[in-house]
Amino acid sequence: MKGFVKWMDDAPFWLKIVFALPVLDIVWAVYRIIKGCANKSALLIVAGILWIILGCFALWLIDLICICIWKEPKLLA
């Protein structure tokens, strides 16, 4: 699990942007769930599940903006 989290954290900027696009944003939801399990954070696990359920609306846009500003999805991650 930690290997996936490290790989996502170390991914190039352009790949993070691609993963934040509408259909592919599920990758960031899975990232939140795995990171929550690795860090034993119930908040991240719940956020990841909600991101999967509600991600098709506007949450992908939040990830995209956060990645452009901070180079990673800071909101609940």
C-alpha cells in the first residue's frame, strides 16, 4: 500500500493532472482510500469513498485546482 502512495506522490506533474480529469479522478479516490488505510485515518477512507460516489460531479475540478496550486490533491488527502 505504501508503495502505491509513494508512487502517486512521486508521479510527474503532468500525470497528476491527467489523473484529475473527470473519469480518471477515481485514481485519486483510490489513493485517498489506500493512504487512509496505510495511515489508519478513517477520515481519508470516508473521503475516498465519497470521492468515488460524488466524484463525477465537481470533485474532479477540486482535485485539478489543488494539483495546479500545490502539486498534489491537498483537500482531504
